[in-house]
Amino acid sequence: MRVERTDGLQMTRAGAVAVWTLDRPARRNAFDGPTLEALARAIDDLQRDEALRAAVLTGSGERAFCAGADLVERRAMSVAEVSDRLERYDAVFGALDACRKPVVAAVNGTALGGGFELALACDLRVMAAGATLALPEVGLGVIPGAGGTQRLTKLVGEARAKQVILLGDRLSAERALAWGLVAQVAASAAATRALAVELAEALAAKPPIAVEAALEAIDHARDLPLADGLAAERRCYERTLHSEDRLEALAAFAEKRPPVFKGR
């Protein structure tokens, strides 16, 4: 296992899974500029490194996954600097959303504002029983600016999104599970991280070409009309049809052995 810490982000690598831990506990793991850039580099590394097949994103400690933007830093920024930072959030969170490898958010504690939006950009979310999610921006005179109005609405529908965004309602783990925002709930922060790693390891064991194609097809379902989405699904399927991994899966089934997928 290799551990690296830089600019508010701890990066651990174990086999084919990377674990990214927002590591600013004194600020409840809130984002500042260097932490955002460290995450951008981590996403780029995941995309480029063929030995990595999945990632987990979590926060240090038990209280917070991420409290959003660091308001101490934000108070010293001009309006133009805030606008530039929002563009950078869009780019980094967009890269996370579009990543061709799956990322599991382990929401170990409170996720507020940009922290909630960060979790929404991940492919799967698991959550600690005592954690909460919220988008409080409207009460602070602004609106969610890192994809929250869009990704939350696509996931839970307009009525529920308006309830969360306009009223600032906090969502418990139980409610988030009922709404389909999270896949599973674990008893504690540590159990949530362990569950996320377990899911990431299961994803890493799958044929990479098929995982990438499935992620792309699902994204098309979110963004395209049905007929266009079905055509996109067919194109994604065609990529898997010509892969060595597909033949390996068939051979392993016939030979009653575990498959060994190479991403070819």
C-alpha cells in the first residue's frame, strides 16, 4: 500500500483501487484552492493509469465528508475570483462525473454545499448512518454553483430537488437511501469507508471495457431522449463485443475458473 499526502488530499493506493481522503479536519474537510487542484490531479491520474480501475472518495475523521467551500478563504476573494473558482469547480467535478472509471463516495459525515455536490458527481454513494446531506446556499443568498441544481434534480426529480435546494432541508442517511441518492448505509464512518472500498474492489475486478461502456451508456440515459439513448447503448455494446475480455469471460465460465480481465 502506498500513501501520499498533498495539499489537503491524502491518496492511498492498494492494488487496483485508489482511495482519496479529503484531509483538512480542522476545516471540516472544506475545499480550498490547493485541495481542489490536488483532486483534479488525482482524477487525471486515475484516468491515465491503466493499473487503477476504481477509486473511493471520502473525508478524514468522523464528523464531515466535506463542508463545501472554505468560507475563510472565500471571504478574502473578490467577486471575479469567486466566479473563476466556480468555473474550476465545474471543470473538476465535471471530470469526476465523466471519468471512465468508477468512483465511489464514502460519505462518512456531513456533506454540505459543495461537499454534497462533490458526492453527487461520483458514480456510487454510500453513507454513514449518522451523516447528513444539505445544500444551504439559498439561505446564504446564493445558489448551489457546482452542479447541485442539475445533478440532484436528475437523480431525485424536480419536486424533491426544490425541497432540498429552496428550503435547505437536511437529508438523513435513511431519507437519502429512500430517495435513491445513496446505494447503501453503514453503521459508522469507518464501516462506510470499508463498504466503499469493498464496492470499489468489486468494480475493479470487472472487465474494464465493459465497466467503461456501461458508465457511458448510463450517462446517455440521463442526458438523451430514449431513442437516442438506445442508439448510444448499441454503440457502447459494440465496443465490448470485440474485446478480449468478453472472450475471457466466456472461456472462464466454460472452464469453471475465475476470469482474468486485462482491459483489452
